[in-house]
Amino acid sequence: MSSIGCARNSCLDIQAGRILLDAPSLLSAGLWNVVQLFAVALTAAALAACAQSSVVTHKTELRAANRQASMVAVNTKKHTPFGPDKHAAGIQVASYGLASFYTEGSQTASGETLDGHKLTAAHRSLPFGTRVRVTNVANGRSVTVRINDRGPFVPGRVVDVSYSAAERLGIMERGITKVKLDVVH
């Protein structure tokens, strides 16, 4: 079955489920422009869908990166060199070694002026401001000192105490003695 319909200068031929269009007559009717516009709109919609999915994926990646960065920022602790370290107790429980005392020098590694009358000490790794109880193993005397300097730089020694702390420990005569260190705060 076939039917032909003609209007003005365009003709359609419908045969066996197919529509045959006469292109030159479509151009004059303006239908060809509508088909082109539809094709352009369909292509633009497809491209927009592709672009949007990559933007969504990129936004998801950025959100995940921001969450990780904020978690890192939450876990980051600001170092204050002159303030006490609240977590110093977890660094070291007790240690043994030789202690000596020192009176020379004008400035400590923390920037303070060396004062032999204060109960201070030098340690290689404990944070500045950490309080340490130093106990003389030989006589049982102890003193609590604040770490404000680095050292000692003599092998085998674990701490250098100030002149005042050395007097309280009773190590002035020998100069060095075996001690036990306990982190207090």
C-alpha cells in the first residue's frame, strides 16, 4: 500500500512503513530547517549531559580531598616552644643515665637567658617546657626541672641541670652522677 500526499511543492511517499521525503521540496517548505535545529538541540543536550557528569565527578573528588585536608588540619597541633607540652608524658616514662651540671653560656636553645638560680635543664629530645623529675640514684634526692635547653653533648649523659638543681641533687662535688628521669608534665 502506498499513498502519496502533496501540498504545495513537497511530496511524501509512505510505503511499507517507510516515509520517503523529497529533500528539495522540504527545503522550500522550511521543514528541513526544523530537522537541522532538532539535530543541533539533541547534540547540545548530549554534550551537556557528558559535561555535567564530569563536573559532578570532579566536585565529588574535591569534596573528598577537602574532607581529608580538614581531618589533617584537625589533627595538626601547633608547636609552642616556650609553653608546656601537655602530651610530653607520653613521650618517655623513665630513663637512666648520667647527669651533669653547667653554668656557662648566656642564652639557651629556647631563647631564654641562662639563669643558674632557676631549676632548669638541657635534654636532647624532650620538648621545651616539659617538667622532668631528676632523682639522684646514689642518695635518693630529687628535683623537678623545666627543659629549656638542648644537650648534653657528651656521650653517655642524658641531662644537664642548672647550678641550683645540681645543689639540690647533691652532685656539686663529683660533677656527674647516675640519675633517673621521670617526665612529670
